[in-house]
Amino acid sequence: MTILIDGIAYGMVLFILSVGLSVTMGLMNFINLAHGAFALVGGYVTTLLMNRAGVPFLATLPLAFLLAAVVGALAERLLYSRLYGRSHLDQVLFSIGLVLMAVAGADYLVGPQPQHITLPAWLQGRVEFGGLALGRYRLFLIVVGLALVAGLQLVLSRTRFGSLLRASVDDRRVARGLGVDVGRIFTATFAVGSGLAGLGGALSVEILGVEPGFPFRFMVYFLIVVTLGGTRGLTGPLVAALLIGVADVAGKYYIPQVGAFLIYALMIVMLILRPNGILARGTR
């Protein structure tokens, strides 16, 4: 049960890191492989503020989200918006170039060494629950992840912004004809997706650490979550992230010699069985 809880917590981190990519790929039809660069921004915001300025951990989380969102909004307006009509290959090559620039910039500004943080006392250690010793920070990650799922689902399905976003994605020309500012909607969506990546980067520092190569180290995991979960909603990526998190933690505990092989084997099997995503419906 402890391994299960740790795996769910790890899966929640993967979901928070990947959900922004799921939004941009599924709703905006843009392949942004530089998504991990925004997570890198959030991770460094938290580590630098805590280690060099003494800012409390919780206070760094909204700052990590906001700074990554601002960087994402600027990148969308200045760079990404010029590639919406281009081929997916152009988008992939462009975003990989941004990742290389982000990695080089982080290495130059902060250095190549991994950054770590010390959590506040109330998030350290374990708590006894039903005879089980559960990590407090893992439980905190699960609560945060569930709150984000509920909030995002509410925004996309129950608010005017969600309706405007779906309309802009379905038919940009008609949406513009009805007075919708499609450019502003896309910028806001990209900013939120980047901010969520930054928040995920901040929350993952204690588990994954952060260093310049972070975007490349976890790019495959982001893509696996989005590929297995599909891009039609939030439930699929959430289920995929939890499945990957539990499988990874259990595999490293029970058969550590296998390493990451179990994750890639799981991905291959799921893609064969459910090529359109775990929760995708069959078509006739």
C-alpha cells in the first residue's frame, strides 16, 4: 500500500507536469516539445527563492506558476503564434531548438549542478494511517493534483472561457466572425499550460530534483502520458500518469534491475491495445 501511495503521488507529479502539454496538443493542435523548459523555469524559481532568498516553500509555488505563465505567454505571442499553421515537423524542430537554448541558458546562469530543497517540517516524514506509514509530502501532492483536476475540468466545461476556447479550436474563422478574440484566447491557454508546467516543476524538485538537463530527461515521460491518455480531455492523461507512476515505483522496488524497461513495455502494450488513448471510444 505504501508503494501504491508513492506511485500515485509520483503519477500526480507527472500529470501536473504533462497536463499543459495535453492542453496545447489536444485543444490547440500544437506539438510543443519545449514544454519541459517551462517546468525547468518553475523548478529553478522554487530552488533559488528557497535556497538564496529564504522564501517559504508554499509561497514559491504561485510564483513558479506565474513566472512560467508569463514566459509562456511571451513565447506564444512572439514565437509560437507564427507556427500555428505550419506542419508538425516544423513545430517539433522549433520546440526542440527552444529546449536546447533553455538547457544552455540554465547551465550558464545557474550552473550544471543539481538543485535540491529542504521541505518545511510539516511536510517531512511520514504519518501513521490505518497501520501504514505514508509520506506527508506524497499525500500533499495527491491533494494538490486532485484539486487541479477538479479546477481545470470546471474551467473547461463550465465557464465562458472554456466555451470560447472550444469554439476557437473547432473553427477559428467562425469564432473570429462572432467576435471572439482567438489570439487572446490562445495566448491565455498557452500561458496557463506553461504555468502548470512551472508548478509541476516546483512540486517535483523534492522528488526529481532540477538541473539544466531536466527537459530532456523527462520529455519522454511527458509524451508517454499524453500519448497514452489521449488529448480529448483531462481524465485520460490523469489515468495514464497514475498508471505510469505506480508502474515505475513498483518496478524500481520489486525489480530494480529492469529499470525503465517496464514503462516502455507498458507504453508499447497500451499503444497496441488502445492506439487512440486509454479512454478513447471506438469508432465505426
